[in-house]
Amino acid sequence: MAISYPILNISLPDWNGELVNEIFLDDDQYQTKDENFIQEYIIGHKFVDCTGNVYKIVNRSASKINWWQSLFNVKKGHFIFHDTGEKMTFDELKNMMVDKIQRLDWKGGQEDWLKAIKTARTIQELIKG
């Protein structure tokens, strides 16, 4: 299973300004102090990669942390993916993204993002912007 990063969370029914940067993952690693965020917005969610393949994050494995990370209650590790066998087409992903961006409660560059999506020619360009 070769995931083509970055990947985009397609499980969230709506995007919001607080999550707009968190819907993308650049790799399979995580580092967080917010355990609830990972449980609510990552584990069990489906992500589409730059080739249109859909994966579900089913769990995570913890990595060893150093002493200063333990002081600040930082957790880190790798996400564990399951290949769903599903595939999104360019048009499906584009339409989904346009719909979610138009409904965003965040006004920080929506128009520029929509322009980039409308000129995109590949799934990779849709996700990378």
C-alpha cells in the first residue's frame, strides 16, 4: 500500500475555519497533546490520497518520546491505514471540495482556494492547491 501524500479527510460532513488546516495530512506521523482531536477527527475517518485512492485510519502506533515531550504530555507515533478499495474520481473530489469550501464559516482565502480548485487538472492539484 503506497499512499501518495498529502491526503485529505473526506469523512467530515462540514469543514470549519478551525479545522481547515487539519483536514490535510502530509504523512503518516502525528505529534499531539490533544488526544480528543485524534479520536474525533482522525481515527475512523476516510482520507483520499493524490491518486484518488481512499484509505481509512483505523488506529495508531505510539513512538518513543523523549523526556521533554513527556513533561508536556506530547504523544507521537504513526497512523495505521486500511485500504478501503474505494476510489474517488477527479470530478467527485472537485465537487465535494467546492461544496464544502462554499459552506465554510471561515473567510480566510476561500475565493483563492476555489480559483485554484477550478483550474486544477489532477487530483494531486486539487489536494495540494
